[in-house]
Amino acid sequence: MWIDCKTIAKKIEEGVRNKVERLGTSPKLVSVVGVNDPSVLSYLKSQMKKARELGISYEVVEVDGRSVLRVIEELSRRQDVHGIFIARPLPEGIDEKEVAAVLSPEKDVEGIHPRNLGLLAYEEERFPPCTAEAVVKILESCCELSGKRVTVIGRSVTVGKPLSLMLLKKGRDATVTVCHSRTLDLVNATRSSDVVVVAVGRAHFLKRDMVKENAIVIDVGINVVDGKVCGDVDPSVAEVAAVTPVPGGVGQVTTALLFEHVVKALEMSLHG
Ligand SMILES: NC(=O)c1ccc[n+]([C@@H]2O[C@H](COP(=O)([O-])OP(=O)(O)OC[C@H]3O[C@@H](n4cnc5c(N)ncnc54)[C@H](OP(=O)(O)O)[C@@H]3O)[C@@H](O)[C@H]2O)c1
């Protein structure tokens, strides 16, 4: 069985559109791109289309090498810019921590700044990383998390780690196991879980015999095999569990949440 993520994304987008209308002013998102990669440019094109649909002003700034840091610093100071998105991969020699250091936490709509990540440990979700938030929204739409055993495969700073904190949050109350490449007996964890989230980056990593029947499986992965986009979950898993599709799953909800954060950033700049 496949989980319908389109409806979740549409609902978030509708909320964004309504809020922009009510605000009477258009929030502005600037995407910074530092590498000339066709798949990144195609993603930014679809981002621009979505921004237009939602009434959000949008600009792409192309940068060269280390100037990415100066540009982000300048954008962080600009009053007319409410959100800054930084396309990956970053230019060679630049790391995530350097970027976060020059980015205003108030415009950190992706949720990568240490202040916004740190707030998650205090159970405050100001700008949580969009993908982690997307997983939580999808799960909340299809089950009661409290009391559920959840296995998250992957411990990255933007997906696995923040997601585990968000699932643990009081009120959600999931019981979380985080696995990674050094985990021994991963199958034991996945097979005894009600929910499995896979954020590994390997096509068809999670197989049907690794989950229990009627589990919920969230596929975060984006891989390209023979020119086709696919997730980290083998399609046969959907014969025994409820699975989010790739494409048209977590990614769609993630994009909708990015725009929701841009509106929130504008609101915060108006009302503090
Ligand atoms: N849909 C979206 O909106 C969205 C957003 C972000 C990312 N993604 C996709 O999600 C995937 C993961 O992204 P990421 O940024 O989190 O990747 P990442 O930083 O490369 O992290 C991958 C994680 O997988 C773990 N891993 C690798 N091989 C493993 C194995 N054999 N068994 C168990 N764990 C293993 C790694 O463990 P170690 O830590 O031990 O190395 C690491 O923690 C990618 O396909 C990416 O494109 C999608």
C-alpha cells in the first residue's frame, strides 16, 4: 500500500497561499546556487514554479566558489529577503558549518543553523529541517505516534538526528532507535518496529523481509538508477507495509514546508 503524500503537501500549500493572501505582502525566498549541476538547476526551476503558484517572491543568485559565504552574509542582512535556501552540493572547499556561521537564523528556512537545530533538543521547533518535519507530518497524518517503536536509518545532521529528536518530543512520545552504517543487526531493529524511516541514500536498500507486516515505512531517499528517480525502499515492501512513494512522497511535503517556513520568517520579522 502507498501513502498519499500529495494530499498532505497540497494542504500545506493551501495554508501557505491563504496566509500570503491574508498578510497582503509577498514573502521573499532567495536560492543561492554555487555549482552548475543540471539536476540542481532543474530542482530550482520547479522551486520557482511553486513559489509563483503560492504568491512567494523568488530569486536565484548564482555564485562562484567561496563568494557563496559573502553572498549569504549579504542576503542575511537584506530587509526584503525573508528566507535563504542554499542549493547542494556546496562549492568545493565550503562546508556546512561555514555556511551556517554566516546565515541569519531568522532566515534559516531549511533549519540548518546550529541555533535552530539546538532548539530541537529543547523541544522547540522554530525552523526544524524541512525533510525531518515532512516525515513527522506524514507520520502524524497516518498514525498515533505515542507508544510506537520507530527505527530511523541514517544519522545525518539534516534528517536522521533532528528527526529522532522530533519523534521523541513530549506529546509525540515515540520510542526511537537510530541506526547507521556501523549498526549491528539492523534487521532486528527494523523487523520489531511499527515505523521505519529510511534516509540512507542507497536505492532499494530496505527489502520486504526487513519489515513487519502492516508497518509504516517512510522513504526519504532520492537515488537515480538508469536515469530514473527511486527511493531507498524496494517497491516490494509496499506489498506488506504502507510506504511513501518516490518520487511524489517526502520530497513534495518537504518543498511545501520550505515555503511554509518562508511565510513564518516574514511573520516573525513583522511581529517578532
Ligand atoms: N526527500 C527529501 O526531501 C530529501 C532531503 C534530504 C535528503 N534526501 C535523500 O535522503 C537520503 C539520505 O540523505 P542524508 O543527507 O541524510 O544522507 P547522508 O548524510 O549521506 O547520511 C546517510 C546515512 O545513512 C547511513 N548509512 C549508509 N549506509 C548504511 C548502511 N549500509 N546501513 C545503515 N545505515 C547506513 C549513514 O551512516 P554513517 O553515519 O555511519 O555513515 C548515514 O548516517 C539521500 O538519498 C538524499 O538524497 C531526501
